[in-house]
Amino acid sequence: MPRYRALLRTPEFTPLFLTGAAQIGAQTIAGLGLATLVYRATGSPLLSALALFGPSLAQLVGATTLLSAADRLPPRAAISGIALFFALGTAVLAVPGLPVWAVLAVLFAEGLAASLGGGVRYGLLNEILAREDFLLGRSVVNMSVGVCQIAGFATGGALIALLSPRGAVLAGAGLYLAAAVLARTGLGARPPRAEGGPSVGETWRTNRLLLAPPARRRAYLALWVPNGLVVGCESLFVPYDPERAGLLFACGALGMLVGDTVVGRFLPARLREPVRFPLQSLLAAPFLLFLLDPPLPLALLAVTVSASGYAASLLHQERLMALVPDELAGHALGLHTSGMLALQGVSAALAGTIAPYTSPRTGMVLLALGSLAVTFLLARAESVSTSSPSA
């Protein structure tokens, strides 16, 4: 399609796109290998969920301490340096006999780095693309996430079967190293987007500024909470069906790919606002079927349909960027990414806590109900705000 070809010809977009794709592949392969390794060693759904989504918990700490650096560091150096840090940290996770507390410590450090990396990467994307191309650019990035997760979970599952979970973790480390090389050689040298040095105080000040208007708060909550709770559902795939978890994850990635393709390329501009919240409700609704303990084909279909609802994030991101000044784009997108991943980590921990006292499928249903409730409340608040003369 002409618009996709024009996007890929935009200077620096392709190397940034490929760098992100390599990192998603690395995260997927290494995460599945590590979650399987931890589950086999401990039998704990909580520790297994934390192994897969634990770095997300550290995003909350990074969002309140490091995020001001997202607009105050040279993008190429920051992106390549963070990818190299992940390569080294992931290689450490493959060391035989590493105690669980050490695994969690490494994951926490990686989560801190990721909280900064999201802001740098998406701030650079916003700088590279014209504003009218941002939705399409983000949809292509999200589509690559779906493709790389499908390939990553399939590859991770094969590596676990043919080699070992530890072999999958090492393969992930190698992909992170490739991402660092891609960023260093493919991106141009750009100055920081904002002046001054990063600091905790500046991070807090800008966070307060971004969250002050009610409309921006609603946009952030819509990006953080419903999606995070559904990721909590997904974090229980390993204890729900250890042998087919990779297949469930791959179907989720396929659904996300389809949803992002349709919304990013084909949804008319006039429909974007009306479908934001209905599309987001599709995230949680299919997980209610797990209350009936569905057969595998129906479970795979439910997960695929559910993940197509992640495309609502594209619409909420577009809404957020319309409310944010350009000079704060990196910090604003970093806050979105960090908050989203932090909620995913919290939800994964919550899911892992609920499952031992109920069951994995019951945990999925409870978190899905929570996601639907939050989506409904946010949609209602948005409706009241837009209909109020003082809004």
C-alpha cells in the first residue's frame, strides 16, 4: 500500500522499526524461556507470572525517577545503550543455579531501563513522523509487535522443546545485542529534544503537569488500567496450560496484529472517537468464556478476539498526543508506556496471587470483569465531560 511504502521510506523510521522489532522478539523468547524455567523450578504461578511480566513492575519506579531523561538524552546513544544493557542482563538470567531473588533483581533493573527506553523510542518516533502520520506509524510498530510475538512465542516454544528454557533465554540475549547494533548503525545522531539535565525533581514536575488536566488523566487511565488487567489474564497462560501456553500467547499476538492493521490502516477518522471505548471492552469480554472451562479451540478463539481490542490503545494514544505539547512528547509517551507496563506487572502479580486460592481460569475471569468495569466508568466520565458546557 502506498502509505506504508512512504512510511518505510521516511528517514530513520526503518532502523527504529527494526530495532524495536528485535527487542520485542528478544523479550518474547527470553520471557517465555524464563517463565518456564522458574515454573519448573518452583511450581509457583506467582513467580512464573513475575518472571514473564516482572520488569513491568519496575516501570512505576522508573516513571517517577528517570523519565525526565527521555527528552534530555541523545536518542541514538540512549536506545543502543539500553538494548546493550538488556543483552547483558538477559545473559545473566541464563546462568545456571541463579537464585530466584537474583532473577527478580535483574528483572527489576531491566524494568528501570525499559521505563526510560519507551519514552526515548516513542519520542523519537514522534519527532521522525509528521503528526498526521503518527497513528499509522504507531499502528505499524504495534503490528510488528504482533508479528514478532507470534514468531517469538513459536521460536521460544521450539527452543524450549529442542534445547532448554535456558537456551531460549540466551537466544533472547543475542537478539537484544542485535538491536543495539541496529540502533547504533542505523539511527542518526540527534540532539536531545529538551534542554537541561534530567533529575527526579524534573520528572515529578512534568508528571504532575501532564496529569493535571482531567482529559489527559482519563486518557492515561484508559491506556493503563483496562489493558493492564487483561495482561494479568494472559500472565496465567503458563499455569493454565503449561504445554500450550506458547500457542495461547501466539494467538493473542495474532489478534493484536489484526486489530492494529484494521484500526491503523482502514478505520475512517470520523469513527475513531466513537469506537475507542467499545473496542477496548472487547479486550476483556472474551475472557469471561473461561468461566465455562472452554475446550482448547474455543479458548484460542477467545484469546485471539480479545487481543484485537488492544488496537483501542492506538486511538487513546492519538487522543493523548492531541492534548500534549510537542516538547513534552517523549516524556508523555514514556509516562504512557511506563504506566501501562507497571499496571501490567501489578496485574500479573495480582493474577499470580489469586490463582493459587481459586484457579488460573477463575483468576482470568475476575481480572476481565475488573477491566470491563474500568472501561465502562471511563467511557461514562468521558461522555459526561464532553456533554458538559464547562468541559
